Amino acid sequence: MSAASPWVARFAPLAAPGPVLDLACGGGRHARLFAARGHAVTALDRDPAALASAGGPGITTLQCELEGEGAVWPFGPAEFSAVVVTNYLHRPLLARIAASLRPDGLLIYETFALGNERFGKPSNPAFLLAPGELLAHAARAGLRVIAFEDGAVARPKPAMLQRLCACGPDFPSQKALLDPA
């Protein structure tokens, strides 16, 4: 079982109580992180074998194909207190992902960016973010950026990544997070 991404683990404590979506969850490393923090988690993936290892206490698995003809987004608006997406990019979903956040919701996103082709896969530009693409998406969705990174990382193997943590308009201010008194 692989450990949670340090980026996701860094921002997971900011998620308000409530349901969390782990989109393209793979083996469920982030679903387990949020479930351990007391969230009810929906772990979604198209791969039934991945979902078999993603389940656990507090985690509901959902097999769903989100790409291609006939694909349907299975969630309503303002449904999740947090959505986490790692190592997955399907641009037509970006607006739907943001719309599924509650107004106090948190989006934690980390995936590959242009330049990753020099490190290996993915190397197809269709699966690599353009410079600032996640920032532009957050702005179009009306989200406030908490943190953003765009560049090379060492992680277990080198990669070019964009990482974003953004929140809805009713998310507590940074001051309230740092000084809850």
C-alpha cells in the first residue's frame, strides 16, 4: 500500500467535516487518509481491481467511467466538503469537479504537467497540464487559491507536477485557521 501524497496530507486537515470524493482513487491511499480523519469518503475509479483494494471503514467505492461517449458525472452540485484528485486529468471534468464542492469546500489536486515527458509517462500532452492551467481553472470556478506549485519534484521518481489547493467562497479565512480563538 502506498503512502498518501505529501501534498494531499499537508492540506487534508483543512477539510471541513463532511463527505469527501477521492476521484480516480486507484488503490485508495487518499480515501484511507480522509476516512482516518473521520470523513465519509466516496472512492471513485473505473478499475474494479483498484476499487477492490480501495474500500474500507468509512469508504464507499463507486465504479464509474467518466470519459468517452455516454459518460455521466454521478454527483450533484455542492455535495462534497473536499475533492482530492491525483495523477488524473480529464479536462471536461474540471468544471464539474469544482461545482461538486460545497461553498466551504476544499479542492486538492496534483497531477502531471508539460515537461513530464522528459521523465517518462505520462508523456502525451493530452494528459499534461499547461503552465498555470490549474490556476486558470480555479479562477474560472470562483475558487480561492490557498497554495499552488508548478515544477519538477523528486518524489519517488522525478516528475513535472502542478499542485493546487483551493477553496470555495465560504471556506474559513486563513486567519481563522491559524487562530481559531
